[in-house]
Amino acid sequence: MINEFPALPLPAPVMQQKRTSTNNNPPTGLLPGQLAVEMGTPLRLWVGVPTGLDPSGKKLLADSGLDPYVNITGDTMTGDLVIQKVTPGVALDKPASGSMSVVTGKMAGNLRWLVAYGNATAEAGGNTGSDFEVARYTDAGAYIDSPLVIKRDTGLAVVKGPPTEAGGIATKAYVDAAGVGAVPMYTRGHENIFINGDMSVSQELGDLSTGNIVSTGAKYACDLWWINQQNASAGVVAGQRFGVPYGGPSANIPLALRINCNLAGNWNATATDFMVFLQFIEGNRMAKLNYGSGAPITSTISFWARASVAGTGTFSIRNSAITRCFLHDFTIAAPNVWQYFSFVVPGCIDAVWNMNALLGAYAAWCFGAGTNFRHVTQDAWIDVSSIGQKFASNAISNFFGTVNNTVDITGLMWLPGDTPPTAAQNVLMFKGPAHEMPLVQRYFRQHKWSVEGYTNGAQTRVTCNHGIIQMRQAPTVTRVTTGTHANIRGGDPTTFVSCSGVDAASIVTNIESNAAGYTQANGFVDNLSARY
């Protein structure tokens, strides 16, 4: 027989209330489920729990001094919020089109960034409006702009503009203009209209000074780069290619051309004074610009310059007939600091521009000029047919008024398109002597040669023909080094050891014997020039 006992009744609910004059004195001895109010400051509510849940036998439910809850009407939290669940989420639910759903980032209360998960662009059907937007703000928290917007209807992103840094996001316009307007790094150095813009080739002079260019004179200071001056006050300049310790603006452009003032002069003193640094541009090299037509191509000029004094110089482009001219000032703001310059050159729609092997244009940097060569108009093509050549503005400075003043220049680049390279891009686009040497040698090269043979008698010629990579035209020849020789007619290597241009792709060397027998000429060096 089983005895049945009635279930024991549950203990009556107990509310323990404790009032104490001592703050922070929580209740003790609570049974599981018992509630206790701790009177004091702060006012706290406790519940008794098994000691397995908490050794103290209680849990805090509410604290008037530390509210553990977030007010649904708006609140400020002092700790991080973590949501731990399957597929955690945060919903920003705006009631209507025309407002924004945002998350902001601040610094000391001032806005820095705002991310809109649905901006204020009105919704008009077809999935339009409420686009994704990222906005940026000033130090004071004022709106600057929105550099990124993603359209809800197309899913396509729109960024602020074309990239100005390596790795920047390219806009569609930038990509569409590739080869014309865009400047992808590493790929467009071959389009540089200038040759040897990084001064990496100097066959004729090496790193030695060109010597003084006095009063009225001109000289190549580095392959294809020419210094020309006229100075009534007898100023003297020299050009020299520098590596260490001067160098270029970057490890990627380690060389520069320095123009040095060995005797002070005032290149602005008289109307006919000038000092320019320039390159003669073959018409074939600039044919891509389509100058002189109704649809010329916009282009950009960029370069690095440094000077021992601050001042304003002028860049110019002139056609070979000197009937059209473009001027642009550049200001070196501080002495002895490399500065990067870039600007846009509009296409010239008129005048005659040679687009063949003849001279196409002069591109020049002026560092001092008298009034005869100045013009007030900049950044536009000028008709100078009736006023003569102009290659300086009225703001031109005299960079060589003191002995030992210098101007350094390098990184010269002339590219088709309307987007100049950034400074970071410019220094990475030059490919060095391996790329520049073949381009330079179309205009100038040194030919080192030797000829020997046996002859049957006096005044017998030994001739060798040499094929060369085609130059602009049949080169003129200038003797640089007279080598060793034997059995040369009259012992006269100047007359009877010769090198001459046959055509643009071949030269011939000759020696004439003094008597029958072995005759030779060894280690002769001649300059071959097809320069303008």
C-alpha cells in the first residue's frame, strides 16, 4: 500500500526591504527568488539566486546610479555594443524618401565621416534614390564633399574625380581617355615627345661641364638639350649634368642638368638679352598632336626645377617658322628645393607645323629675357607673325644676377592628353638610358672605329662601309679623337683618315696609305650629328 502525502505548500513570497544610512550596503542572506530593495544612494534592486549561479547568492537587477538599459527614445552608451546571435543585424529604417539613414564617425564631437545607407536623393520608382554615400568633413565638422556614391538603381559607383595617387580609383572618363587623357603609370613614357627628359644620356660630355657659354653663344649641355644665351653685360653660364651629390628629385630620376652662372650678368638689362634652355622637336615626334588643323590634340607639360634663388621663369612652344607661340609662367617659390610643375597646353588650330623629319617646334625654358622677347599673353596661342619670336612673359625674373647662381632641371615630359601625370607618376615614367639612347642616336651618336689593311702602293685607299641605325638625315661628322695610325699618307690623319655620312643609315670610313704595305688607323672617334 502506497501512502500518499499532500505536496508541501511553497513558501510565502518574501520581500526583504532594507533601509540603511550606509550607502553601498547590499542585502545579505537572500533566498533564491527573494527580492530586496536597497535603500540609499544609489537605490538598487536585488534578487536572490542559488550560489551556483553567483557565490554571493544575489544578482543586481537595477541600479539608479548605473542604468544598465538603453532608452529607446535615444541614449548615449559608454561601452561597446556587441550583438551575438545567428545573422546579427542593425536596421536603420527611415520613414520616407528624402531623408538619410546614416552612421557617423566623430572626433571630439566634430564630424569626420558620414556613411549614408540610403541618402537624401528622392526615390522616384525604378529603384532610384536612397543611394549609398560616403561624405567627408573638415576639422571643424563642416561638410566638404561626397567622394563616393553608389547608385541604387544601377549599382555603379561614382568617385570624386580622376586618380592623383598611385593605386587611386580611375573614373570612366579617365579610362576612356587612356592613351589621350589618362596617364597610367609605367606605360606612357614612350609617348613623351621630349627625348632624354631625365638627362640619362650624355654621350658627348659625360658628367663634365660644357665649358663657358659667353656673351652670345650656344652649346649642347646634355644630349639634345641646348643652352642659348645673349647677354650685353657679358654674363657667362655653363651647363653640366649632375648625379651625386646634386642629383634629381627622386631615386627614380637621379640625374639633372644644372645651368651655372660663372660670371654674373643681367639677362633682363637690354631688349635683346635672353637665356634659354631648349630642345628642338622633330615634326615626326609631335605629329600625333595634329597641330595646324581644326582638331588639334590637347597636351600636358610636366617637369622638375630647382634654383638657388626664387623667381619666375617661362616655358614656351614655338613653331619652326616662329609665327605661333604659347607661353606659361612657372614660379620657383623657394631656393634650393625641388619643385614639380605641370600644366595643360591647348592644341594649336592654325599656322604651319612641320609633321615630318624637319624641325617641328622649339620647346624652351627661359630664365631671363629682355623686352624684345616678352609678351603679356599666357596659356593661349599667340600669332607672332608680325612681332617676332616671344619666349618670356612680362613677369620673367633674372635667375643669374649673382655669381654661382644655379638652375637645375629634369623630369621633362610632354604628353598627349589633358591629364598631366602627378609628381609620383612623373618620376616612374622614365625608362632610363636603355630606352632613351636609341631615341637620342637618331640625332647624335659617337662612332668609334678602326681600319687596317695591306696596299700595293702609295695613296691607296682602304674603305669600309658601316650600316647604322637610321638617323634623321645623313649625319655631319666631327673628329673627336685622333687615334694611333701607321703608314698614313703624308702622316696626316686629319686629311687621310676620314669618316663621312653616306645617307641616314650608312657611313663610310677611309684611310690612304703612304706606301705599299700594312696601313692602319686605330681608336678614332667621330661625332655623327643629325641635329638641327
